Amino acid sequence: MLFQVRIHGRGGQGVVSAAEMLSVAAFLENKHAQAFPSFGSERMGAPVMAFCRIDDKEIRLREPVMHPDALIIQDPTLLHQVDLFSGVGTEGYILINSTRSFDELGIGDFLKGCRPERLCTVPATELALKHVGRPLPNVALLGGFAAISGMVGIDSVCAAIRDKFPAKIADGNIAAAREAFAFVRQEMQEASHA
């Protein structure tokens, strides 16, 4: 079944690379996938979107993802500037790079009615700084996405990271992705017991 992901961030945060690595992870699991960006302005810091589709059969769609099954938000400063949640249903997965809760981010009321086990914030920037030394949240969020959605496995995400980066950089990114995966798993367990 077709699964569509929309990734929001800012120029320079690796939004496009995240979509590409996600599609590679899906390919490694013998799935069909496509990844492509949507640029408004290509300057550093400008809002950027990228899309990824995953399916068990060939994907013929080529238009932007208007009704995503999952949202990955790399930069929480976009929450109140761009209509990030457009097209996302109450069954959608929402993963936000933040140390704050959805209520603290000012979107708790908006997300009422959504499935709590499909909503998570993860401190992806902090994990990237810890493991890579740079504030790039994209790879940690892919680890979190693997945990929350189950659409790709963490080992496939790590293999896609290794495919994208030189060994020294890949190792830190893989550590960030694995820690984010574990973090989200823990958050999901706590949400299911709440």
C-alpha cells in the first residue's frame, strides 16, 4: 500500500538528503520508493519541503504529496509560519524535532483526535550535536521515523546512511539515528501505557 511522507525544514538542514536516504532504506527492503524536493526559494534558512513515497509496487505518481501519511518536521520554528499540517489526517504520523511537548509547542489542541502513539517529538538536533558535532537533525529523525512508523527498519536506515556519507561521518550519524530510534520507541511505550 502506498505510504507518503512529507518532510519540512529549512535550507541547509538536509531535508532533501533525508528524503533520499529514506527512499534508499526502502529500496534496501525490496520496496519501491521515490524521493524528490520542492523548492520555493533555495537559499539557506528558507522553508524547504521534500517528499518520499514507499510502496510494494511501482509508483507512477509524480506530483507533490498533498495528503501525507507521515510528516517529519525538522525545524519547529516552521510550526506557526507554514501550513505544515495541510492534508494530514487523524491517522497520520507526526514526528517533530523538538525537546518540547506538543502542548509546549502550541499545537496540542490542534492534534486532539490524532492517535497519540503516532505523535512524537524527538531531540534530533541535540542528538546530531552529540554524535556528529553539527546541528543537522535529518538523520536522527529518520531513526525516529523508523521507530514510529515501522515503514523501514533501523538497519536499513543505517545502511542508507552508510551509503550516503564517508565512513567517519556515517558512524556518528548512525549513532544519532539509533539513539533517536530508541528514544521514540521509549516514548511510544509510555504513550501506550498512558
